[in-house]
Amino acid sequence: MDTEVLIVGAGPVGLTLSIDLGKRGIRCILIEKNEAPLGYPKMERCNPRTMEIFRRLGLVDTVRAAGYPPEWPMDTYLVFDLMRPPLFKMAYPTVAQARAQRDATMDGSMPLEPYQIISQYTLEPLLKSIAERIPNLALRFGHELLSYTEDPDGVAAQVRKTNGDTIAIRARYMVGCDGGSSAVRKQLGFKMEGEPHLLEMRQALFHCPELYDKVRAPRARHYHRIDDHWTLMIVQDSRKHFTLHAVVEKDEDMAQLFETTVGTPVKYEMVHCAKWVQRLLLAEHYQQGRVFIAGDAAHLVIPTGGLGMNTGVGDAIDISWKLAAMLRGWGGRTLLQSYEAERRPIGAINVKASGGGTAGRMKWRAAYRPNIEDDTAEGRAALANLLAIAREEAPKTFRVIGAELGYRYAGSPVICDEPGGPAPNIEEYVPTSWPGARLPHVWLKPGEISVHDRIADGFTLLRLGRNKDGAAGLRTAFGAVGAPFSTLDIESEAARRAYDVDYLLVRPDLHVCWRGDALPKDPDRVARVVTGH
């Protein structure tokens, strides 16, 4: 049971990490205390950056085929129930519409991949099936981490199997992707800072195949019921399963509330029901020695805006290539240290963004009055007041494209940063090639081939100017540390305008780590900085 990387927790983050490491040829063992993936959804939206990552892993078409069809409406409605006309609509483009807009955009302002609705109960088994086909990756469900010890050469983990047997697994590195109650984080002793108990709710999953045959409401993604229970109905990827979130006393209340929200008799089954608590928390550290945490083990957000799992996938893709670099001998001593330096500030931004989106929802929810459904002057005034607040505040919940695409690793020890730089903007995405930023997507062949698609794994020098000087200095410098290096010549005026420089150095996760209008005068320094030496 010796391996190079031990991953604890087989949710979407742990599975993505294991797939990326496995495709890099790293030997991994992924353990999960549950016997099988969860049968109910905690997440339902892969954001554009996550879908770009899945594209790079060769999974994007598989994920899309398992989720919402591209034409399914993505709108959100405020309703009293699904038999009465909606009171307020927030319109959002379908995946098909987002693709059409992307295909017509050449300035780098659109993501390469639109979002995708796919329920966690669909995504986890799908990722598991992919991971199981990677030869150097072993999945062990029904295996719970009890404790671990660390020495200069690696980590020794004590693991309990479902049958009670205890085994030892030794690894060079360990990553805890084991959720909000992370055993890895607890043994590390890292505190969670922030708001631990904002609101207690229940989540129930209902199977109701006939719902859309019975109701009058337009098809949508979310329905917010105007009441004092904070009721939210989410349409899951099958369009036959529906999740209800609400503040109620008992599990049985959720069934009654589902019936009230639907507004007409339907046959249904409540498949799952459980409490959950809204939290806004960030771990004080992300790493210590050879042990790291990622995903919910490192940050807990409110599902508002869909920043939880997606932030975790960003964690996974950051630590993955760095672990591979260390295990293949070309990573320097600061490379692993840069994981916390890069990802913890992003976790902090996204925790704040989640809280901001929820604050907007709290404002219009607070305007609810018991007489709001009454056909009286007071009732109509109360409803008009709530809807006026909702029109202003409710759309803020989903204004997070800047957090999804525009995050930048400012101050990272493995980025050749420049003075100044754009400030974080949660609500809007402004494409930039500033060091530390995700490389904006630009088409080389509209609708078919992106700059992203042409970038090899490793470090890639993009040459965009008319005079494409040789890169012998950088090639020699990267060769001296053993890091993979290649060049990519781009004959595209649109790309040159979007990136605004003649040369860009991009690392394996598609973040810019150096740029300039001339090749660096000290290529050895550049190569050593970006590889952690």
C-alpha cells in the first residue's frame, strides 16, 4: 500500500485531483469512508472555469452529456406556487445561448466553456468511473482515515476498512479533500475562521416525474417561494428530481412544503432529507509539511453563487501539477509553499462573495409579511415592496463571473509579478494577461480551436508579435531544472490585442507566470522563479 500521493475524500474535488494526477502518471490512492458516492446532491453547477478544467482533462463532453441539455431554461422565478403565474423572473442564458455568444466573441471576455448543471449524485459516479480506468490510480471506498504520522520522507496513514480491519498506507504526500468535518484538517490543528452558524436549514430530495406535466409554471432552474421559510426549489439534472431547501422544524414539514410549493396534487417520493447549516469559514492554513487540504476541508461557503465545489476544483488543479513537479524532480522548494500563497486568498475572496450574494437574498426575504398573499391594499403593498427589493438584490446572487474567471495569484512566490495590477472584481470579468491571471480564451479557429487547446502540459511560451525571436535562453534555463518547456507561435491579431504583449509564459494550469514585449534578459531567473527554485 505504498503510493506517491494519498488523497482522502472522494467527492468532486478529490476525484478531480486524482484524475489529474493519474493522467500525469503519478501513482495515487484515493480513499473514501463511505461505501459509494452520495445519492443526493450537495452541488448542481459546474462553473465555466471548472468546465475549462474538465475540457483540459478530456471530460467536458462526458460531463455535459450527463447533465442538463443545452436548451433547458436557466431562469429563476419568484413564485407563490407552481400553479400561479410567476411574480418575478431573472433571465439567464441557456448553455446553447452562451455557446453562441462565446463563438461570436474574439476579445477574450468569454470563457472557453459555459457552465453546466449536473447534480452531485450524477457527477460523482461519473468521475469515479473515469478514475477507475486510470491504471496508476487506486480507489478505495469504505476506507476511513484514522490518523497519520509524517517524517522527512513521507506520510504514514492508518486507515480503517468497513469490516473493521486497519491497514497502513504510506505516501510521499497527502491531500485532505474530506469535507467540512475534515479529519486531515483536524489533525493538522488548523482552525476555521469566520461565521460558523448563520442559518440552519433542511434539504430534501424529491422524485416527482410528473411534476412538469401537472404545473403551469415555466420551466426553469430555480423557484424561490415567497414565504417565511426561505423555500427554494432546485430542478436537478434529471428534471424528475427536485431539491427543496427551507427553514422548518421537522423532516415531515418538508413534504408538506413541497406540496404547497407545487400547488397541485402530484405523486412523489421524498428520497432524502437532512439538516444543514449555512457557514462562511476559511481555514487558517492550507498546508503543513507534506500534508495539504483542499475543497470544503479548506473553505466552507453558502451554496449561493455556486462557489463551493468550483473553488475546490481550482484548489485541486493548483496542487496537482505542483505535486507532480516535486515527484518528477523538477519542482523547487517554494513550489509547494506557493499552494497556500495562491489558493488561500482566492478562498477568502470567494467566501466573501458567497456572503455578499446571501446578504442580497436576506434583504428581500426580510420584506416578507404574513398578509403578502392577501388581495387587500396592505397585501398588495407588501408584495410590491418585496418585489422591488428582489429586483435590485436577487440578481446579485449570480453576479460572480469575476470570482469564477478573474482571480489572480498576486504575490505568489512562483509568479514573476509586476507592480500594480487589477484589483479583484467579483461581479465582472475583465480579461487580462497580468502575471498570475488565468490566460483569457481566444479563438484561433472560431468555434473550434482555442489558444487553450494548443497549449501543451508544462510551461509554454506564447509568441504573438511579428518578430518571433528564438527562445533558446528559456529552453536552456528550463532544461537546466528539468522542467517541460515548449513554444507556441500564434498568428492572430485578435489574440495579440487581447493579451497586449508579444510574449507570454503560461504554466500547466493555464495561469500566466511571466510576460513581456521582449524575451527576458535573465531567462535563468525566470525559469527558477516559476519552478520554485
